[in-house]
Amino acid sequence: MITMARPPSTEFTSLAELEDLPINRPVVTAQLAGDSAFADEFHKCAKELRRMATFMYTSKKILDGAKDIVLQLRTPKQYRSKLEKDVLVYDGQLKLDALKSWIEENAFGVAGVRDTETAKYMSKLPMVIVYTKIDLQRDPATFRYWHNRIVKAAQQSEPKMRFAVSDPSAFYQEMSEFGITDIDKRKSPLVTITNEKGQHFLMDGDFSVDAVKQFVKKFSTGSLEPYLKSEPIPTEKDGHVTKVVAKNFDEVVLDPNVDVLVEFYAPWCGHCKQLKPNYDKLAEKLSSEKKIVIAAMDATANTVSPLFPVTGFPTIYWVPRTSKGKPVQYQGDRTTEAMLEYVAAHATDELTSYDRKGSPKKKEL
């Protein structure tokens, strides 16, 4: 981790100093020989992007003697492919926003290594993410072999897309989302695309440059179906809680004719186990309500729609029939009484058996 106590940028006075640059980080070098205004922009940029890259500057004309202002970018050396340039030269506007955009777009190369540290800088979608083992200590040759081909595919793909390479061992959760359990047994990299909606697309078959190019082309034309990890659709109802899976989620939860309370749970979650009897009792109490569905989905075994962010378990959403595109996360107590009061108060139509406060209605004689 780069300490924030150090200056955002460091001055250098000779080319020899550039030989000892970090090999695992992007490095931005600037020759600021004449334009004080751009120097200010550069130092502002360094301050904002210091966690992403190393910034160095000189006031001498040692990068290019024919120019006053020169700005260069070196992608992380240890991951750089032989098919990529060692140094990129900036030729855009001498403005902070333009400079930042250029660095963020190019900092990690044509197909940069996305790990747990760099992932936050490589999050702009859509993106092709290729999963393959990265072990530069014991097996650098295998990584170089695949990385060169990934870079080649990125350079030749039309339309152009962002590419990244990740070691699956660092992203077990993503492997789980793809339903991949045998990644270590694969003979070639796994190629995926994630779009702006958070939907995932998996390439069938083994890796080849041509296969990746065709995969990207099909994605760009909208001819690919997003991947859904899903349990089988239940054929029988077990209890009063409606079990939903990825394959029937839209049909049940987004049904425009009913209000839905849906729980996302994990089988191993202690809080989910504590909630279950209360949730089951809630579903039983509301079983006669034709316009209310109490549902639950195992979020570890099914792809969760991006419309329902799940950051912990259990997570409960209220999905009224009048605004299916705007689910509301339930934040109340997890007792049967509290959840019943919430449903009664927020139901589109008043419940037949309970008033708006959740109290049982008196039966008419």
C-alpha cells in the first residue's frame, strides 16, 4: 500500500532514476519545462490518482529535448505483454479531467491484471474479464503464453472493449456467480463479459483469439443471452413461503399483479436461520391474501438481479406491484409482528384480513 504521508509526485533529475521504477504499478512521468499552468494540473492529477499510480516529474528537458511539456505512461512492467508499447505518450489537452481520463483508461495496459487491489480501478463496464492462473514466481511462462493471446484478442476485437485478466483464486465469489466449480481443471482461460447492468456472459468452448473476437462481436450485437446460475424451478410448494430461483424470479417477484416481500438468504447464515420461523409464520398468516406473495431465494445458488443489491444475509426487499422497478429494502425488525405491520402498511390495497396497522380485522357475522 502506498503511504499517503509521501508527496503525491516525486522529482527526478536523470533518466537513470527511471530504471528503478516499480514494476507492479503504473508510472506516470512528466517533463514540465515551461508551462506552469500544466504543472499545476499534473500535480492535482497526481494527488487524485496517487493510489493508482506512481507519479514523477522533472523540470529539465530529459525526456524529449525538443519539447517543453512531455507526459509519459508506463504500464506495470511485470505484467506488460511483448505486444504492447513500453511507453505511452500523452497528446491530449493539458487539462486535469482529460489527463485523468487518459491515465485511468490506459494505466494497466491493453489487458491489465485485475487483482483485489487493482479491481477498484478497473471497474468501468462493459468489460471482458479473462480468468487464468497468474503465478509469476513459479510459472511465468504459462501466464505470458496466455496473456499475449489475450492482448492480441483485445487488440483485434471489434468493437473495442476493455479487457482484464484475473486469477480465479482471488475471485472465488465471482466464480460462484458463474457457477464454475472446476476452474483449476480447465485447460484454457475462462472468458466472460460483464455489462453495465451487472449481467454476466460466458464464452463456450476453449480459448482462441478468433473465438474471443466472435464472442465480443456477438455481445456487441445483443445476440448473447446472459448467464443465469439457477436451481431447478420448484414443482411443488413446500410450506407457505414461495421459493424462487433465478429462472422464475421475474415471473414471481416482478409479477405486476401482486405485492412481494422477498428474502435473499444463504443456507449457512445464522441470522437467516433465526429469521426462518418468523418468516414462515408471516407467510402462513398472509396465505389467504391473494395479492401478497412472501418469497425467498437462496442467493448463493442463484444469480441475483442487479436490481436487488445484496451485501449481507439476510436481505429483504419489498416489491410493490405498482413500482416493480424500484424495490425497497426492508430495514425493520425481523419479528413476525413487525414484518406483518410493514406489509399491512405498505400493501398497494388494504389486506383482507388485517387493517393498515397490522391488526386482525373483525370477521363479519
